[in-house]
Amino acid sequence: MGERWSLIARSAAYLLAARLVSETAWLLHGGVDPHRDLPRWLPHEAFGALAALFLTWVFLRTEGRGLSSIGLGWSLAWWGLFLRGLLTGALIILASALAATLGGVRWSLGGLDGGGFLAGAWLYLAVSLLEELQFRGYPFQRLVQGLGSWPGQLLFAAYFAWAHWGNPGMSGSTRVWATLNIGLAALLFGYSWLRSGSLAPALGMHFAWNLVQGPLLGFGVSGTAGLGFLQPSAPEGKAWMHGGSFGLEAALPCALACVLAFWILHRALPPARMESREEP
């Protein structure tokens, strides 16, 4: 029982420290508009990702562990899992977009150029690393070890969904669908770690989810609008099919695609080695 509470306390301590680090970062950059004043190659989210990586390293060092113990690495096997995550995340969004055509969505060419696409890719890579470290990294894994897989999964899925409630467009039926799908995505990303013992597939899925939805297809990404290679147009009244300005993650097809992706991951990911799940 004492070890269980110790693990839960470590999870809570990390979340508190991460919040303090985040608030400090915003104070240090108080006069900066991250979408206007910073160069495209140095998004504000990159600072957050580096801070989260450093904080994770500090907490792991207190346990005598390294970053590989939470599923970060550079081996060929790690990159193979990352690639599987990329494909799964891209398929979820592409399947959702295909289904959205039944709701009247049509595409034209957008205004994003190659440089803009690369800047968007770098931004969403930073976002993916930041959020996966915060929501599927050290605090999530310690809570899972303390409470069990699915209690930890459900708590962090609720936390992940709640963290998006301040995003643009989070109201009415959009809030319902977006909360459901973001929660499902959190469960899916967490399941990929439970299944493989690696953060690689979750990072790949999260990155491809955002990149394909935004810079490629031109939808909003969690309510944040931007240019894409393509520009969708959607009729009024069927937002439950295409997500409206919030993006495909606020629509029914995305929920169905996420459910299907659980089966895909179960088949595609190798089971984690037992030693990767030992309690510290």
C-alpha cells in the first residue's frame, strides 16, 4: 500500500511541477505572441517540450532511471513503432475526412506552401512531444503503476480532454463530440504504451493526427484554424459529420475511426516486455 501511494504522489508531484514550469515559461515570455512574434522555426511549444523533457529527466534521475525507462529511445525498433503510430494516426484522420464527404465536405486547393508545411510539421512535432510527455509520460505511467492500467487510463483521458476545454469553439454539441473524441484519443495513445511499453507509437499517432488534419487537409486542429495544402468547405447543420471549425476530432466519424484503431494497434503492436513495466 505504501508503494502504491508513493507512485501516486510522484505522479501528482510531476503534474504540480509541470504547471509551475509552464506558468514560469509564460511569465518569462510575457510580451511574446507565440503565433506572431516568434519565428516559425522556433515555436513557443518547442520551449515547452524541452522543459517537459528536462523535468522528466529530473524526476527519473531521482529514481536512478533514464529516459528509456518511460519509452523514449532512438533504436531501429523504436523508430519502427513510431512509423506504425504515424500510419495509424494518418489513417484515423484520412478515414474521418473520407466519411466527412458524406456530410457535404468538399475540397479546393489551399494556400499553404512547402515552407509553411514544414513549419507546421515542426510545430506539431513539438506539440506532440510536449503533450505525450505530460499525458502519457512519467505522471501517467506512475499513476498506472499505482492504480492499475484502466483507472490510470480513464483519469488521464479525462484530464487530457479537460485540458482542451479552453480551446476555441469548445461549446454546445462541439464540446460534447470533441470531449468524447479527445478522450478516446487519449485512451488510444495510452493503450499504445500499455501494449508496447514505448512512447513511440503515441508520438507518431499524435503527430500524424495533427499534421494530416491541419497542414495537409486544412481543418482546424482542436479549434485552432490554419492554412492547409487543401481547403475544406462544409455546409451548415452537419457539424457532427465534419466537426466544423474545431476540426475532424469533433465529429462522429473520428470516434468510429478511433474505436477501429484500438483493434489495429492490438494487432500491429508487439506486447511489451515485462521488465518495461516494473515498478520503480
